[in-house]
Amino acid sequence: MRSNFSLALITLFGVLIAAFLWAIAVFAGGNSIPLSSVNMHLALRNLFFCLSAFCLLWVTSQLPIRRPIIFKLMVGFGLLFVGAWHELLNTLVHNDWLLVRWLEIIALPGGLLAASLGLYELGKAYQLNRLLLGAYRKIEHNLATVDQLTQLHNRRYFFAMSPELMLSAHISGATPILLILRITNLQQINQKLGCNAGDVVLTKVAKLLLRHTRSDDITARLSGRHLVAFFLNSERPEVEAMIERLLTLSDHIGVTNEMAVEVAQKVELDYAICSARDNESFDALLERGSRTLLEQQLSR
């Protein structure tokens, strides 16, 4: 960073020294225009243009962007400064040097072209950085809120969002419904076919659950074998019909055993459906659903 700052200062001082030496050469080799004949309005305008171009040159030299873009911008604004400086000198002295005529032709158009190209590439780089930043934020959000195995929401997201949504549902007069699923034979599948087969079963059941819920429902993985869905705008018969379809589709799931042979594995699912009561808290609803699921297991 210090070396870039030093290089920028050296470049700016170099431009100023070159402009000062060029002014001395022009005054020495040309004919000065009498002060009474100088167009002061034009001279002040060229002076303002010259100072503006130098300020742009100075700001550009401090920008933390890639060198190819910096180079184009520095060349562009540098040529604009040279052109503006030369126009200012033309209001004070008359000179017929060939180099002076070439500067009048090249400096300003060339500066505008180079600066425009640099600004165009700067805009493209800014847009690319915004896209990358958006992608990084999306990845970061997914890592923080999504279970990476099942692609359902994780516990953190579920417990952060559900209480607020349930409160909103109570205020609007809706009746939230909680569905808790448990894969009862997941441990046996892991022991029989391996942990990879258990992960496949868990993932496929999660996909079925996600496929049969709406975008405004919250689906999440609560623990190793527990999945949950929180319905905000559904009636209980709809949820019961949905779980019946899910049970039918997940009855046998194709998995690959340790011998790399695909087999149809029977998946056993327990579930509990609980409709929220008036003014019931989310914690109370979840506790009631978990207790109902446990009672079903003990009754077997």
C-alpha cells in the first residue's frame, strides 16, 4: 500500500513538474499576449478545467483498483489535464511549434477516449464485484440457515423464525399447524447398509417433504432423524392428505448397499400433527407435538 501511494505521489509531482517546464518552454519560444487582450473569461474557464482534470487525476491515483484500469484512467485524466493546461497557455501566449499543434489535436480527444475506456472497465469490475458479493452473501446465508445434507432449514433458522410467524398467524386469525416426522428405523438402516445409505434415505424423505409443502411453509431438520414442517396457511385435512401421500411415496426408497447393489429399503415413519390452540406459544406447540410423537412410540 505504501509503495502504491509513493508511486502515485511521484506520478503527480512528475506531471506538475512537466507542466511547469512545458509552460516555461512555451513562454520562452512564443509571443506573449498582452494582458489587455487576454480573454479572462476563457482563461478562467480553462483554469477551472485544468484544476478539475488534475483533481480527477489525483483521486484516480488513490483508488484501490486493478492496475490496468488505473493505468487507463491515469492516462485519460493525464491527457485531459495536459490538454486543459495547453488551452490555458494558448490564452496567454501564441506559439507555432509543431508539437503544440499536435497537442491541440491529440490531448483532449485522446484523454476522453482513454478515460471513457477506463471508466467503462471500472463499471464492469464494480458490477462483477457486486455479483460476487451477492453470491458470497447467499452462500453465507445458506451455510447459516440450511442443513447441508437435506437442504432443509436447520434448527437455528427454524427456532428463530417460527415463533414470530406463529404470533403473526394468531394476530391474523389463522391456525398454524405443526408436523413432526421421525424416521424410526434410520439407525437400523445405518447398521445394515452403512451410514451413506442412511444419509440417502434422510435426503430423499426431506426432498419429498419439501416437494409437498408450499413456499411459505417452513421445513427443517430438527435432529438426526427428526424433520419438521410448520404450516401457516393450511387446513388440517390438507396436511393429513399430504402426509398420507408422503408416507406412500417414502414406503420403499432405493438405496445402494455396501456391495454397490441398489436395493429397495422400507422406510418407517412416525408423525404427529398438532394444530395450534388459541394464544398458545410456539414452545408449547412444539412440546405438545414432541410428546404426542413419544406417546405413539411408547404405545407400540
